[in-house]
Amino acid sequence: MNEGIVGEGLLTAEEVARLLRIKPATVYDAAAAGRIPCVRLWKGKRKALLRFKRSEIEKLISDRSIPARAQGKVQ
């Protein structure tokens, strides 16, 4: 069986929001603006069903992390 995207682990907007400690609406807004990569499964009459690849969200977090020394926490 081809694992592909399904085997990688897809997250809902609510799960991404919990990881990033933001509101789900902010996740949807960021996805619409292209700031958070997403997979559009289909588009309904009112809104699209979006999912987020766990690996891409983790990469987003690590790419934007500031080293502790730069934050002034390590001497």
C-alpha cells in the first residue's frame, strides 16, 4: 500500500492550533495567506477541508525557532 501523505500523519487545524498555541481561525487565515503549508482535500459550499502535514508543521516550528542564547536565556 502506498503510504504517501496519509502515512505521514495529517493534522487538523485544531491540532495545529494546539501545537502553535494559537486559535484555529488563525491557522485557517495563515493557510489562506500561504504562511502555513496545507493540503486541500476538497472544497465545500462554505469552506474547504484542510489538513496539515505534521512534518511540515514541525519544520515550520524549527525553522522559526530562536536559539536560547539569542533570547537572552543562556549566559
